[in-house]
Amino acid sequence: MIMSFLENPINFGLALFIILVLCMEAGRRIGRRRLARDPGVLEAGTGAVDGVVFALLGLLVAFTFSGAASRFDERRAMIVTEANDISTAYLRIDLLPEAAQPALRDAFHRYVTSRVATYQGDAVLEGFNQAFAKSKDIQAEIWKLAITASRQPDAPPAANMLLLPAINEMIDITTTRAEALRFHPPWPIFFMLLFTALVCALLGGHAMLKSRSPNWFHVIGFAAIVTLTMYVIADLEYPRLGQIQVGSMDHILEDALK
């Protein structure tokens, strides 16, 4: 559902907006029919039930929005961490014998290029696994080159103690970033949020049962704000696809490449 929302945001958002408007109108008509059969429906004391359902919607929105914003910030921070790890490992290549440095620096250059490409363009949607596998292959090459260079007779002991742990941290963060890209709340949470929004639309329309025609100001306002909120939540959860992008932080890796 969320992926469809972001791949076709205009169509999905318009569909959600129309469904919410229809739900409010359906609720109003149901209320008017009840009012015609039983004029005492106005004193039925259902306001408490409406309040509980709307409070539940607010709770779900707050929960999902807060979680999405937190994960968005974590993903941005991971880009900075990876850039720092790469830069640290690259600087420590100076500890190796000069003859071993060019090959390792070239491998680092190709590695950072692959890391930038992994999270840009269509790679996030279709070719992520292939791009990620390419980065893993270069990681293995860097590790082998570093091991071989650190075992050379003229390699100082500091090369083994400082360079290899730095490369290991550089490798570890890639797995962390990949899992963070895939980690999202279970789909029942999003379903519950959408279902509760539709129920609130019905109840909101039912509260207008005394109106002969829809109160378009409130109807459109409610549908618009719920649709916009759903989009922002989904956008934060998938920050490589929508309008709110962590891609603005990729320049840090690009700077490391330079």
C-alpha cells in the first residue's frame, strides 16, 4: 500500500481523498435516515464513542509519524557515519608500504562510487540487491588487499592494528544501512491507521446528520489533512522515493570520493 502511494502519489492520494469524502457523505446520509426514523437519535449520547475513535486516530498518527521521523533521522546519521568510517580507513592506508597503497586506493575509489550508486536512482527500487552485491565484492577485494599489505615484511605493526579495524567498521555500516532501508513498521499498523481514518470520516459525516447538504468546508478540510498526513508519514518511511529525501546527505559520500 505505502509503496503504491509513493510510486503513484497523485493517483493514490486522489483516490484516498475521494474515498474519505465519500465516507463522510455516506455517514451523513446514514445519520439522516436514522434521524427520520428516530428523532431522538440526537440525544443518544454517542459523542463519547466518537471522541474515543478520533482520539485513537490521533494516537495512531502520532505513533506512526514519530516513528517515521525517528527512522528518517537515523538513516541520515548513518550516511555521515559511513562517510567518516570510509575516510578514516582511507587515511590509514598511509600506514602501509608505499608499493601496496595505489591498488588499495583505487579499490577504495571504486568502492565509494558503488556505494553512492547503490542508493541513487532506480537502484533503490529495482537494482538494490545487485548494486549492494557489487559493493560487497569490492569490500572483499579491499579486505584481501589490506591483509596482504599488512603482512608484508616492511609493513609497520600499526598498519595491522589500525587499518583492519577501520575497514571492518566501514564494512559493518553497510549492513546496518541496508537493514535500515528495509525496516518499517508491520503493515497492520498502516492498515489500522487507514481503517481508523475511514471510520472517523464516517463518524464525522454522521455528526452532520442535521444538515440537508454536506458541509464542504469541513468535509474537504478533513479529507485533505488526513491524505496529506498519510503521505508525509509514508514519505518519511521511504525517504529514497518521495519528496522528503535523505539523498541530500549523499554529498558527504561524494565529498569523500573526491
